[in-house]
Amino acid sequence: MPLIEYGCFDCRKISEVLVKDRYSIPTKNTCEHCSSEDTTRLISRVHFKTYKRPKYDDEFLGKAMPAMMKKKEAAQYFAEGPRSSDEAKMFDMGEQIGEKMDQVIERSIPPKR
């Protein structure tokens, strides 16, 4: 079922409609903001997210989190860091640590000849 956007000529706002039949999408729809019939179907932007394999799996991060929360620097990050869950903060820290580990490994490998 596609989610279709309609722009209103009267209030200049966008309404979204979940259409059950993708083969019969109406060109106009009633505006959900001002109830106007003077709308038109919009071309929606395409959104996608590329899957990036995490450096560490959830099981490892879950086991490491209690120890990390006890460390001074990490505890401060958990207390004052971005407004997100502890699991999200632990994931971010794992990614940062993983990137640093990758850099150390890359520097230690001799260049190809």
C-alpha cells in the first residue's frame, strides 16, 4: 500500500494518504488540514537507508554496557551525551571504538609492493 502525498493550493500544506489499491491512485484528495478539495498529487521524495553492518553485535554490546557504564569517561557520556537510549549510546560508542580499531589494524599492515 503506497503512501501518497497531496499538496493543498488553499492552505499550502501537505497531506499524506495511505492508498489501499496501488493501481487506482486518485489525482486529488481532500486536504486533512483545511478540508479543501483543491489539491494535487505530489511527486514524493524517495527515502532509503543503506544497511551498514555494525562493528559489534547487540549481544556483545549488551554484555559490555554494564562495564562501560562504570568507566569514568563512558559514564559521563551516558549521563550527558545525546538524548537517546543507553542502548543507542552504547551502539554509537561501539561504532567509534570499531572505527579506531580498524585504523590501528590498517596502519599495522605493511603496504603492498
